[in-house]
Amino acid sequence: MPLSYKARRRWSLLILLIGLPAYIIAAVSLIAWLPDLTGWVTLIVYVIVGFAWMVPLKFIFIGIGQADPDAPHPEDSAR
């Protein structure tokens, strides 16, 4: 069952305010446990980890910046 626009907006806000900072802390802690890597390898690992959170959550964020597609259009009520 697809999420409604309002539900996706709420979930995206919750993810950005709570989930993303928690993910950043977990990712930095995980990378700190790795053995010392060279500068380029560390950069590549950070880039991969930085994009990894978006892949499973992509469906929540699609279309959030646009107008609510379920809301009635103002020109419909003027008729």
C-alpha cells in the first residue's frame, strides 16, 4: 500500500531530524573501527556510506518538494 503525501512528508521529516543524525553517528563510529586507511580510500568509504542511506528511503522522498497532489485545486472550487 503506497503512503499518502502527508504520511510521506511526516516520515521524511522524522527521518531527516532523527534518523539521519543517528545514521551519521553510527557511520562515523563504524568507520573509526576500520583499520587506518589511506586518504583516498577513506574518502571513497565516506561517499559510499553517505549515499547508502538514500537507497532504501528513496520512495519516501520522491515528490515531497512539490505541491500536494491530493489537495483540491483552487480553480476547481471557483467554478
